[in-house]
Amino acid sequence: MGISQKELGVRLGMEEGTASARMNHYEKGRHTPDYLTLKRIAAELNVPVAYFFCESEIMAELMVKLESMDDEEIKAILTQLESN
Amino acid sequence: MGISQKELGVRLGMEEGTASARMNHYEKGRHTPDYLTLKRIAAELNVPVAYFFCESEIMAELMVKLESMDDEEIKAILTQLESN
């Protein structure tokens, strides 16, 4: 994704001195960011919040693709999958 | 989903007396459960953790369907969507 944990943390308004450590806690799962922080991180990285909670890389990739689609297109995929 | 907030909280090991209030805080977004609690709630409700963070009902429905699929099937969907 091309930006450092520290840079991401600073963009979210964290103090320079603690940004890296705080973001590292999140990444390692020691702390779970609250929902608003998750939304801001997701917006900075241009991914949906659900992306962070996908259990596999391929699902996370699909989530990013689905994020660009509207509800009608999502519904069409669901209908197709349910008819298989 | 057919079970009360209190019942869900108790199944997760919360005290009967505080289960309902605690689960209500989560639902209203006042508190964000830590990841392990999210995973246990998801397992109880038989949905993926990402389900809780989907921005629309239809996306959440699709997440449940995708959860039953393996990586190869997910990859096939992504490939098809990228070829559109």
C-alpha cells in the first residue's frame, strides 16, 4: 500500500512520536481500533472497513472490487451464486 | 437471527446481569468489541467477522454466501468480475 504505519497514523491525526507504536499495536492485534478510527484508516487506504476483517487475501481483494459496485450489481452476483 | 442480545452475551460468557447492556453498547456503536470478542460473536451467529462491517444489507448477505466458498471459487468470481 506504499505508506508507512507512522505516516498513516500521522494522517489520522496521531502525534508523530506515538503514531508508529499505536499503528503497530493495531496491526499486531494488541489493540482493536474503534469503529471511527477503522473508518478513517479504511478511507486513507481506499478500502472498505470489512477489508480488514477478511480471513483470506483473495477475499480482501474481492471486497475492494465489490466496494466499487452498486447494490444492484451486488444483488446480481448474489442471485447468480445462489442459482449455481 | 432469533436470539436476544442478552442470550448472545451470556453465550459469550458475559454475566447475566450485564450481558444485555454490554451487547447493546456494541450494537449502538458506543463500544467496539475487541477482535476476539467479534470472532466469538460471529461464530455464535454463524457469520464472518467482516459481515459486521459491511456497509449495506446486500453486501452482508453476499459475505455470508462467500464465507461458504473456498479460495478457488472466490478467485473465479474475482476473475469474472475483472473481465467484465
